[in-house]
Amino acid sequence: MRFMITFRHFLDSGWDQLDEAERQRVMQRHEEFTTALREEQSTELVFLAPPEEAKTVRGRRGGEQEVIDGPYSNAGEYVGGYYIVEVDSMDEAVEWGRRGRYMIGHNEIRQIIDP
């Protein structure tokens, strides 16, 4: 089964507030995770530009559309990227989600449904 794991960060995640030792710890965990992902999965890790560089297209009734700057949600969080894993169960996918969560925020794990 294939799963998409999105990693979401809070806009005020506090990266700027971390001291150098904590930043190094986060970066080391990131490097360890990306190495494991590339060695154990045939997938790519996709990082997205920050939300202030995004555009959102809103569909409206009557077929009208509106294009706005930034993400649609004002929830104070944004999708930072995603990766795809191929594993035997949701539990294994959740374990990949746990391995990839090394900053404040959360990872969402969803099974990919093939048409």
C-alpha cells in the first residue's frame, strides 16, 4: 500500500528562537531521516516554498473563481512538503510519520487510493 505523508509546520514554529545547539539537533535528525528515506524507500522528499509565496484558487458558485495570495487556510499552519512510502500497513506508515517529525508541527498520513 502507498501512503502520502504531509508534514505541516506552524507559522510561528520558533525556528528563529532556537539556539544553535537545538538547530543543529534538528538538522541532524533531518539528515538522518532523509538518508533513511532514500535508502529504505524509492520515493522523493518534496519541500514546498513558504506560504507567503503561494497562490490559492477558490471556486465559487456559478463557476466563478478567485485567485488570492497565500494559503487558503488561516489556521496558522502550512504544508511544508510531502513524501510517499510504500509499506504493508497504516501502522508502518505511521512509523515513517513519527520518524519524520523532528520539529514542532505534525505529519498527516493518508493512504493513496488508486482509481
